[in-house]
Amino acid sequence: PRYKLHIARKPLSMAQKTVLVFGGSGIVGQGVIRALLENACRVVAVFRSAESEEKAKRRLGNPPESALMTVIGAWDSEEDAATLKTNACKAGEITDVVSSIGGWWQKGPVLDQSLEEYSKVHKDLLQSHFMAAKTFLPLIADKEGTSYTFITGDSVHSIYPNAGFVTMFSAALVKLVSVVQAEYSTKPVRVNEFCIHFYVQPWDAVTSGGVSNLDIGRAIAGVVIHPTTSGASLQVGAKNMEKLATTGSL
């Protein structure tokens, strides 16, 4: 049966938090944005195009700019990332980052792919996380009460037919997170991995076996808001989401 959360929507006193969200056009990212807005956080959402920005804003009910600021730009190169950083910081002091980047890929056996395809998927699934962290983690690392959350998936533990690149780059991403956690372990910033172990669907189109992106967004928001978890690899299933949403820890 479909698992549902029933949590009191009492906003936390987090109006001082400004959370940068990568992947705002994705299913998980939109759930994260909505959940953060529920909890009175200000959100700065990053989009690669005006089209994806407008579509996401409509889905979210067109929140006012005082609650949701959007930034359009790329972060594939150091130059693009520096421009994105400048524009994002116009919203004020960023306190937290959620990196929900990357989509699904399933185009065949890995050794049948061209070097061009390999490079494209590497850029989408791994390099994008690296560049986001390289650009924004040092910005918040020395400040108390800050956090950086990497969103990963259980594909690192499984090999799906014709989706080998996803497993490869997911495994590399998990190791990237581990290295960053070790290198920033003496800093005030909380660096966490949030690994999703189920199928996430839009909040208005959940079918049997799926979990609402708003429910998972509330669990991610709990990790951001509650300063209880640091340096963790959170393995998240449907049964422990409610605890994360309410306490920020497992």
C-alpha cells in the first residue's frame, strides 16, 4: 500500500534560512522546494532554462519572490559557476544547499556507448555535483548552522539492465560525498548524503508502490532544518521518512 505522512504543518522559526536548491525542475527537487517553503525557509532555486523555471513555478503555485527566488544558469565550467554564484548570492546570505541533480539513463550496455555519450552522462550525473559543491560548499563551510545535502539513489547498489552508467557514476558520487565529508569534518558545516531507496512520484500523481515527492521533500527539509545530523550517509526508506521530517535524524 502507498505510504503517507501525516505531520503537523507547524512552520519552524527558520525564516533566517536561505536554502539553495539545485535540481528544482526535477521531481525530487520540487518536493524539496515546496517542503522548505512550508517551513518558512527562503529558497533560491537553480534552473538551466527559463522554460523549466516557469513550469516549476506554476507547479509550486507561483510563490512570491520574497519566498522563492529563481536563478537561471549553468555551472558546467568554473566561469559559468562563478556567474551563477554571483547571481544566487543576490538573494542574501546562503545558509544551506541541497544538491538534487541528475536524471535517469538507460540506453544500453556501457561498452556499446560512444565516448561522447560517456562524457555527457558523466557531466550530468557526477561533474554537475562536483561543480555545485566546489562552488558553494566553501561559501558556507565556516559558518555555524549551515548544511550541504547531496541527494543520491539506490542505483549505486544495483545494476539495472542497460543502465550501467547510472550505477557507475552513482558509485563515484557516493565516494565524492565521502571524501568531501572527510575533508570538511573539522568545519561547522554539516555535510550529509540522503540516499533514496524507493520510487518517487509527483505529489498529485502517486500510484501504488510510489512515494510522494512532497513526503520525501519534507524528510530532506528535516535534515536541513534540524541541526542533528552531520557527516552521515542516510539510507532512506518509506518507513523512516517521518522521523527524518520531524527530527532530522535516524
